Amino acid sequence: MATNILMPALSPTMTEGTLARWLKKEGDSVKSGEVIAEIETDKATMEVEAVDEGILGRILIADGTEAVAVNTPIGILVEQGESVPESAAAAASKPEATPAPEPVKAEAPAPKPVSTSAAPAARRVIASPLARRLAKEQGIDLSTLKGSGPNGRILRRDLQSAPEAAPAAAAAKPATATGIAAPHQAIRNSNIRKVTARRLTESKQQVPHFYVTIDVELDRLLDLRKQLNALSPAEGPDAFKMSVNDMLIKAAAVTLRRVPKVNASYTDAETILYDEVDISVAVSIPDGLITPIVRSPDRKTLPEVAREARVLIEKARAGKLRPEEFQGGTFSISNMGMFGVREFAAIINPPQAAILAFGAGDRRAVVRSGDKLEIATVMSCTLSVDHRVVDGALAAEFMAKFKEVVEHPMTLVI
């Protein structure tokens, strides 16, 4: 019996998504668990696996179609030899499906299709979701590239050798907004950019922020990092390369154990104090910002934190994070020190109660006892907090404890 393939809800907050591309074409056989499409959600580009087996009889939503609501039929699956229904209404919907608007036919022109979908299907192009997204933005035909990844998979670095990348990236699209007279480019906002903009706007408007800044000396922590990296194997599963950010992830988690009331969320009925400490780490990606989560770093060794953080950041930049890897953090950190930023105040990531921002560690004069001047590596840190959950005294206590942990980093290894 013909059944509808529905737009899946790939995260609890997802209400709609972009059907980036089909990995199957009409007439292809489909096995249960086989990847059939890529969906761009509000957080990442994710692969969708088939639930049932059969033949992909009809594609209802074409590659590149945006704002496809969850539970909308996107294709029709039929059994071998079965006739293909003309529409989703003629096929049996799954029990959990909700009524859907009239679907877009596969033969109808798709709004803003992925550039590679217009090419004949003579050769299947294997590419990472990030490479496909960047190729779409830059007007690069992926079928002309040779991938350097496994099985010829095209990666982000392969786009740099594309001769048409430079002129395509520079080409400006006509403005869609009115009243703009100056020469400009109009860059379509991705789902990730739209959702990030909406949530940060809501946070800034609805959450009463206040900020506490403190200076922390890093020299002892930097010495410990150097010693740990010297002990790391050059290669193999036990190898790690410790960064300052890895150590700050654990320092924040250890501090939250000492000041647990900051590891919280506010609701109108009650304040939620979390049992676990899960640190959301802000990572910049081409489409905006995403926060992969290092789970319980206070319970892990520094090498374990370093290895886990590295894997998560690589997956975030490749658009390969699973929902459980970026949902459910209890506290966030954001680091712009690598860009030379001295200090900044980050916007809270609801429903969390706080986010800790790190600036660059630079050499400054500090005053010791007896008015003695010395040079030390100092980092300015700013805690943004939800005043409904955290008051001034509690925020100050947290920052004092954090300073103590960082300046006495042996607490991170014992």
C-alpha cells in the first residue's frame, strides 16, 4: 500500500525545515534505515533515514524547497509493481501525521533550487552538507570537482580549488527589500540564521540581563597546559591537543558545582536547578552560531574534555551534529579571545540562566603586595546572567570562584 513520507521533526523546536536535496530519485528502491534525503533544520543539515521499505514512487517536494512544515508529505513510497498515486491525499498517511497543505509537485519549479540539482543525474555527487551549502552560496557546480574525502566525497577544502568560486561568490543578487539605493549584495538567510536571530532577539527582549566582569590571571593554567600537551602521545586514540578553551570548559563546570544555583533556569512557576552540568560551547559556523554540548565535563579528565570538544566542534562545522549533541545544555561559554577581543558581553541562551564570555589573554601589569608591579597574562571574563534567577551577590560569588579555579588549575586535574 502506498504511504506518504513525511517531513520529520528532527529536534523538539523544529516546526519547519528546508529539503536540501534528495539522495534517491523516483523509481529507486528504498531500504529501511537507508539515508534518503538531507534536511536543513534550525540548527544543522541532517540526514533522514527511511522508516519503511519500498520504491520511491513520487517526489512531492523538490530539492531546495524552504519552509516545509513538519509532517508535510514530501514523497510517496509504494510497493514493487504498485501504481503510484497522483497526490499525497491518495496515499495512506502515517498515524502521527497531521493534515498538510496541498503539496508542491515534483515537476513544479522549485524556489531557489540547489545548483547541483539542475544537472543531469549521470554521476552521483558525494559531498558533505557544509560543502553543498557553500557551493550553493558561491554558485559552484559540484559535479566539476574531485573530492578529497573518503570515496571521493567533496569537502569544504575542495571548493577552494574551484576556478569559478571567486567570481560566483562576488556576484550580487538583486535586492528583495525596498528603499535600498546603495550598491549591495542580498544574501538569503538560512534557517539557522533566521532561528538564531529570532531566539537572540527574544532573549534580549524578554530576559533581564545584567553583567559582571572580572580579570583572571592565566599563567599557571598556561603552564599546566604546556605540561599536559608534552605528555600527550603524538597519535592514536589517546592523543589530545589541549587548548585553553578546553581547560575553561572544565573550569566553568567545576565552578558550577561549587555555586550550583547558577546552573539553573527560570519558569513562571519555579526555578529549575539542574543535577548535571552540561556546558554549551558557542561555535561559529558559516550560517551563524551553534552550541554543541560537552556533557558533565566536571566528571571527566582534561584530556577527555579536550578530545570530546574537538570532535563536537569538527562535527558542528561540518553540519553533522545529532540533536542530542546540541540540545539540553545547562550553561554556555563563548570565547572570542582568538580574535584578539579584550572583552565582550554575550547574550543568554534560553532557558539557561547564564553565559560566560572570554576575551583574549594578554600581558598586563599587575600590582602585587607591597605595591610591587609584575607582568602577567590576564584574561577579562564577563558573566551575563538572568536577573530573575541570579542576583548580583550570587553572580559575584560565581566569578570569584571561577577566578580561584583558573588561577589554581591543579583543581582541574585532582
